[in-house]
Amino acid sequence: DAGVTQSPTHLIKTRGQQVTLRCSPISGHKSVSWYQQVLGQGPQFIFQYYEKEERGRGNFPDRFSARQFPNYSSELNVNALLLGDSALYLCASSSRDTGSYEQYFGPGTRLTVT
Amino acid sequence: AQSVTQPDIHITVSEGASLELRCNYSYGATPYLFWYVQSPGQGLQLLLKYFSGDTLVQGIKGFEAEFKRSQSSFNLRKPSVHWSDAAEYFCAVSYSGAGSYQLTFGKGTKLSVIP
């Protein structure tokens, strides 16, 4: 079975621009979470979606938004990019139907803001 | 709020030596505990998890971890390290709060292996 996939792999944006990152969960998984990993740090939680509803939000500004589609894929949007938004953005999926709480991560999208 | 502390930023061991990576968490109830490994430029791979029951859990790649409630610790161990184990290791905690099972990570421990 395919794991979590993310696109694009890398991208470079300019300050003030907007960016959209995409994630496809493992087949059968209905929950998707987004994390930001700044160089040298552990990942930080941004959002969690389950059955297309937001179930959790981390301490990030309103410039960050996300949504989940009927096929359970997800998009993360970041507006008005700042240099500090440069990071590896990780998507994780989990299957809450089985009571399983572990999350499986994709390879990430490396965002560089110049 | 929950937090995770990994006191060792960088550890170097010789190939074949044993390994222990430390992790302490701060949370009132029993959390769900995880160890992930990350190779350079890659995503995170789940090594093992603890939800309940036996406090010694086995994972992939020969790793194990022991949950000690009295010490709020969940240390990762491996009896004999291989050069391919060189990577960054993250301890994480999760709990059910308002329907979200978000993960809180430590800052990670980078493992270097000397041939």
C-alpha cells in the first residue's frame, strides 16, 4: 500500500506570497494532521482534520489555514509568507476508526521563503 | 500543557555498542508515547508506541522502549547499534484533548555512529 504522499517536494516563494501544500493520506485513513518542522527543532502541530472537520489547531497565526476533501486528502494554505515560515511541512495520517492513535508521516514539503 | 524533553542534543556511539536515548514528558494523565526516527531530508518513521499494558515495548529495527510512570520517562534502547541507525530521533506524546490526538515532540537527539 502507498504511504502518505505530499506535493510538491520543494518550493521557493517570496515574502508576501501565498502557498498551497497538498497531502494524500494512507488509503482508509480519515484523519490528516499538519506539522511544521523548523531546522534543528521537532515538528510543531498546526492542524488536525477528521472526516472533513477541524478537530485541532496549534498555536499558529490565522495566515495558516487548511481543509480536508471528501476523499480525505488535505491542503494547507499559508498567506502573506514570512521568512520565518521557511520549514519542512509534514503531513501525517491516522485511522481513528480502529482506535489507533499512531500517526504516519509523509516525506514532507520543504518550503523556502526568500 | 504537555511537554517533552530530550536532554541529549547529540550522541555519538561506536558501531556494535549499546544505545539509550532519554525522553521525559510532562502530563498529568498517562499519555500515549511514541518514538520516531528521521533520516536527513526525510519524513518521520514510527519506531514504536506505548498506549497501555506492558511497560516494555518492542519496535522495528531492534529498538525497544520502557515506560516508567514514576520517572515520567520513556527511554529508547538498542543493544547493538548499526551504522544505518545514524539519524535523528524524536520522542512524542499524544493525548485526547477536545477530540484531537495531536503529537507534541521533543527537540530530538541526533545519533552519530562511529564505524
